[in-house]
Amino acid sequence: MPRNYDIAELKRLDVAHHLPAQQDYKLIESMGGSRIVTHAEGCYIFDGDGNRILDGMAGLWCVNVGYGRDELADVAAEQMRELPFYNTFFKTVTPPTVLLAEKIAKLTGYRLPHIFFNASGSEANDTVFRMVRHYWKLKGQPKRTVFISRWNAYHGSTVAGVSLGGMTSMHEQGNLPVPGVEHVRQPYWFNEGRDMSPEAFGLVCAKAIEDKILEVGPENVAAFIGEPLQGAGGVIIPPANYWPEVERICRKYGILLVCDEVICGFGRTGNWWGHEAMGVSPDIIAMAKGLSSGYMPISATAVSKEIVDVLKTGGDFVHGFTYSGHPVAAAVALRNIEIMEREHLIERTRNETGPYLAKALATLNDHPLVGETRSVGLIGAVEIVADKVSGARFGGAEGTAGPMVRDLCIENGLMVRGIRDTIVMCPPLIITTEQIDAMISIIRLALDLAAPKLTTA
Ligand SMILES: *Cc1c(COP(=O)(O)O)cnc(C)c1O
């Protein structure tokens, strides 16, 4: 049960001392502090002002098994008592770490049998960055240093994460990207491709990668990295032929294929991995978030045998973190995966709740403000437009309608995110069909409430 917090005092201290992630500090100050989330259960979060909010975002794309899992708390407490910490620097490792590595390898069908642990998704991609360049050097092709990524990709907030990512607002802060990262267009059909069929557009976007490889010189390209579907970029689901074509191009030029599975992994698409949904076989995957359902900070980078065989020729790979393979985080992640298996959450997402969400979202298509709805498994989006035919946005540019509708959703009891003018959702994989109905009716209500404000604005 929640403790009796002094919420007003917490808000005062928040403004005085706490700097939140990815925020406008001045705005938080003017609001008198952030919303204080005190506790959660199942698919609901509760705040200090007495609101119960349906968590349409699974925390931050991560609480796949839902809140309030006593067995995850128990397994953490047991592991803390037995061994709260030990490192993997000293030719040492802990039991949960080894068992989790085997478990993840198995979930890749042992195609990516080697697992490097980190504490966050950003770090998992930093590991990719260093490991890939080191690999090519050892392989006798040291010129292969360039990463190709997409504009509007999200790969984290560290220097390498931001550089690999394609968020220009993030690049502007910190003089990024670092040299050796090239960005190409994203497969965002609704915004950039509606003058052609999704299939034609998929080929155009894949061809942009080949053009970039030829421009940079194939002998200089190390890897292509992409999220199977872009999450933070606005739940951008590529045309079905895009990824197979990307893989074909990477193989043609001998370039490594890296999938950032930080959101798509662990059941989100109704498969264990997003790359399965997209029909490709990467050489490396980065994972985090759903790996522990957010109960502990942990991430992993899964690597092919071919790459590790080359790394074995190089002596020490001088990379790794204090918290690489943290035993408590590993124990929690292992149990989290066991819960997903025991409760058949992947099958349920693929066969029941995922298709149900797609149908429920489609009922919004008749709304005058809705340009498109889309989803895969339990991740979806609603595009808000001023003109359904042209796709024109309110106010002539993106960014007016999205925040307004998002705020109205939250006020009416649903946590969603507004990315530009796209409302995105990514609920816990335990969500019921009744809760999906509730989610969609709150979005419809928010659209109805926003319509008069937007059309007179
Ligand atoms: C969240 C996210 C990251 C970064 O993970 P952090 O744990 O925040 O560092 C990287 N890639 C993708 C696709 C993500 O969604």
C-alpha cells in the first residue's frame, strides 16, 4: 500500500533539486513540479493527487509484465541477500548472469549465442559502436568505421547513442553526431511516402541505404543500425518489403546488420524479437527495457559467433561497465522472462490482444481528426491531421495537436505519448481487451475535446 507522502513538499523538493530526463526545467518549475507517481498495480499507475491512470506506455515502453509482481521483488531481495554485487572484470561472474546469458542466447535460437551485459539501452548501443569498429580492425579492414542509421531513429542519450540516433534536436546539443555516422531517410510512409504505394516506398527507402553505401564507399562502411520499428520516432512501422531489402543490401556489401531491439524485443510485436516480425537475421542486437520489464536497469548486446571468433584473436576487449552482468538485475530479468513464458504473453499478444488493438484502433479511422492508425502487436499510433485527404497538420506544421490530445488523454485517465502529431501507445503485455477498449475510448474522447480548440486555433 502507498505510504502517506507529503506530496506538496515532494513537489517543492523536485523543483528545487531534481533535474528530470529529457525535460524543459523551466516548464517543470512553472508547473510547480512534476506529477508524483506513488504506486502502481497491473496496468494502472497512481499519482499523489489521487488519480488512477491507465498506463498506455508501459512506463517508458518497458513494463511488459505489468506492475506489482511480487515474485520479481522476492527474487531481487533473495539475490541481494546472497550476493548483491560482483563484477565481471576479474575473470569472475555470478550465477544469474551466466544463466541469463544462456536464456537470451536460446531466445535468439542460438543464432546470436554471445551476450554482453550493460545497464541501459544507450550503453548496449555504445557496446555495439565499439565492438563493431574493433571487430573490423581485427579482421584487417580498419577503414570500415562508418555506421549508417536513419533520421529520426532513437538509439539512446549517450554520446554514441545520440550519434547513432537521428534526432536533430539531440544532435544540436553537444555538437553531435561524432564523426563516422551517416543518416539516411526513414521509412515513414504516412509522412513521406503517400504519393506512392507502401511497397514502392519501402524500396525507395532501402535504396537510400545502398546509395549512401556507394557514396561513402562500401570499404568504409562498418554496419547499418535500425530499430525494427521506430519507437520514440513515432511508432513508424516500415512497409513489409523494407527490412528484407535492407538485409539484402547489407549482405551484398558485406556490412554488419544491427537491430536495436530495445523496444521491439521481449514480446512487443507478438514475437520474442522485432526482427522476427520484420523477417531478417541481424548479426548483433541491442536489448533493454522489456528484458527486465523495467524492474531493474539492465541491457544486453547479443552477438554472432562469427564476430566473437574474430574478437577472440584480439586479446582483451577493453570495454565494460561496473554493472555489466549485475547479479540482482540478471536474476530479475531471468524471472521476468519466465513470467512471459509461463503466462504465454508473446502468444497472447500475437493471437489475441495485438489483433484486438489493431481492430480497436481502426474504429478511430472515421474520426475527422484521424489520418491513419497503425500497430504491430501491442505498439500502435494515431496520426492527427487537419485534412484527412492531404494529411495537412493543424497550424501548418507538426506539434500543435499532438501535445494537446496527449494532455487530454492524461487528464481523462490514460497515459500516452504525443510525438509531433502522433499519439503513440505501448501498454503492458498483460492488458485485457476491456482495457484496450477503455484506452481507445479515452483517445476518442480526447480527439473530440481537442477538435473545437484546434479548428478555431
Ligand atoms: C529507450 C531506447 C534506447 C535507450 O535506452 P536507455 O535505457 O534509455 O538508455 C535505445 N534504443 C531504443 C530503440 C530505445 O527505445
